[in-house]
Amino acid sequence: MAATGLQDREIAATLKITPEKAARWRNRFLDGGVAALEKDAQRPGRTPAITAKKVREVIRRTTQEKPDNATHWSTRTMAKAVGLSEKRVRRIWHKHGLKPHLARTFKVSNDARFAEKLEAIIGLYLNPPEHAGVLRADEKSQIQALDRTNLDCP
């Protein structure tokens, strides 16, 4: 209709839409051709309820601080510390892949001879004795190696 020379008001009256909508669609066509009319234009969306600064604070405190009298943050303790709801803290952690309750570090033994034993074991891996095999067994705490009572179950 615009190609035939009609103005936005005339197009709007014919299609029973507002002149603003007719002008908006004309401008979208001029900017991007038919492809711009095939799908909805981008919209800004809702304004975030919490600021990016607050999100960064939650991430920083989660990864670099520990709460008083605790080994790691919980959603409740973090929420109280930063003034957000527990649900918001959980969403931030989930979005950024944070799991403060999981330990991902090597835990050093408090054995006085730990360094000496560690060197001996690493030495076996790096320089194994000739004509000998080196076997390894990893310990899993609180799991007992028992025979299975039900062979059908894994």
C-alpha cells in the first residue's frame, strides 16, 4: 500500500490500525526489507529487579569469602548478608554455576609424615621399579566394600 503512494493515515484507516503502527511497520520494511517483517522486532524487556553490581557482590562473596561460624555459604546466609531473598541468591548461583557446598580442592592430610609419604608414592609413579607393577586404590570415605546382597541391582 505504501508502494502505491498511500500515506500512513490512509493505510491505517484501511487496515483498521493506528497510524503509529503503520509508520512503525513502514520503517521496519525500509530498514530491513521483507525479512524484518517476518518476525517480531527485539524489545528491551523488563528492567532487572536487582542491579549488576549486586549480582557481582553475591558472586564475589560466594567465591572469595566465608561466612562467620560456617565452612561455606548457604542460600539463606548469603541472602541475609547481601539483603536479597533466598530465591534470588539461588538463581544467581545457578546462572553462574556456583555450588559453594561442593569442595573442589585437594585436601591436605594433617599427618606429620604426609610430605614424605607423598614423595614416596609419586616417586613410584614417576620411576616404577623394574619388573614390578604399581597399583592404586582410591579411598572413598563412608563407603564400605561389601559383597552385594542382591546381584540384580547395580
